[in-house]
Amino acid sequence: MDRQIFAMVLDFVAGVVGMGCLTGVLITWMKWRRGKPLPTPELMQRLNEIADRVNRIETAVDATAIEVERISEGQRFTTRLLADRAGAPALVDQAPGGSTNRH
């Protein structure tokens, strides 16, 4: 009885492995038969233009982030100066960091 179960399990495993191999061969054959067209020069030119535009946008976003940081540093400095001048505690020390805008 144990040999029959072992033989059935072995037959099942062999069938699954065979189906997997056959599926791999068929998929490889279909991909080879279809082929992959080479990109046209016009498409490559458009892709290069898009990449250039994305790089310019990235540079602009980085520059904007730096300017926003400079503005926030100036605002904190001004707030600290005004608080020290008036003798009151600075608001920057009381409020937690982060944005107060709802997103």
C-alpha cells in the first residue's frame, strides 16, 4: 500500500514537472516567434527629449526646495529676533515642527 501511494505521488510530481517544462518551452517559442521590434529613431529621439525635460523639472524642483528652505530659515530668524526684542518666548520653541497647512 505504501508503494502505491509513493508511486502515485511520484507520478503526480513527474506530471507537474513535465507540465512546467512544457509551459516554459511553449512560452519561449511564442516569444521567439513574435520577436521584438527595434525602436525607431523617432521614438528614441522622443524618449531622449522626455528624459531631458524630466531632468530640467527635477533641477527646478530642487532649486525651489532650496529657496523654500532659505525662506523658512529667514522667517525663523526674524521670529527669534522679534521675540528676543520684546522679551517674550519665541513661538518657534513652543510650536512643534512641520507644516500647519492641511493637505
